[in-house]
Amino acid sequence: MRTVLVGELPPEVHDLLERRRALGQDLFDEVWEGEYHMVPAPHGQHGHVDHQLVRILGARADCARLRGSGVCNIGEPDNYRVPDQAYFAEGTRPRTFNPTAEVVVEIVSPGDESRDKFGFYFQVGVKEVLIVDPGSRTVEWFARASAGFRPVDRSDLLGVSAAELADRIDWPETE
């Protein structure tokens, strides 16, 4: 379901956003060119896969001299996305709003907007995008090309193929 409020933010909605912020429920919320996206917590399968990806990709990131992160803000305060993981160039200092990342990881949950973020990620200079879908048990790598991201078999930055990664994931049971 998509809800769009046009015009001034009603006080009730402002209060809801403040309450979510105070309770830490806005961790996955995003702002797309000034438009607030209230994102629910991910599906349970998501955490199962995310935990494995940290172990599998983390060692490769260390070898590639990339700094890993869990959920974080990529962009600026009025225009940012929140990937499930990100890998940054060595020496990049963690920030509240990171201007870019070398690699972003999106784990698909039902109804999410992972693929809709590609244009933004390209605009801010991300080099690779990894899409992992627990529901379909698929892994897709995308690399930066001249006009957008193109599908590739493997990550040049992390040195792992989509097929190898898919084989190493202990996929959760689907509902």
C-alpha cells in the first residue's frame, strides 16, 4: 500500500513521525528528494540472510580494504536511502549521512523498493549494487556502467560471483 500526503504535514502525522523517531522505529525510513518513505521493519527472512552476508562479504571486504557497515544513510539529509549493508573505501570516516559507498547491499522484503533505488545510487556514485532476494533465492550483482547499472556475474570489488554467493547462503524456508 502506498500513501501520499500532499500539502502541509498534518499535526497527527508529525506526531507519528516524532513518536517513531523517539522509539527507534524509523531506522529504515528514507527521504527521496524530500518525500518521506516510512519503511516497516524487514521480513524475518531478511535478518537470517543479512547475518550470513556479513560473515561472507565481511572477510572479502577486509581483503579488499573496504570498511563494512550495516544499515546506514547514503546521501544527504533531504535525499537519502538506507541499504541493508554498505562497503566504503578505506579511510572513509563513518558519518550520519554518507555521500556514497563502493558497494551497497539490498535484501529484498515483500513490497520493498530496493530496485527503485538504482537511479539514486548511480547518481551518488555507488560502484556496485548487490540484490539478494530470500523469497526467490536469487543473488544479482550490478556494476556501474556509463549510463546506469548493468548486470554482472561477479563483484570486481569483493571478488565473489553471484552464483558462489547464492550457493553459500543457507536460504530460509519460504512461507
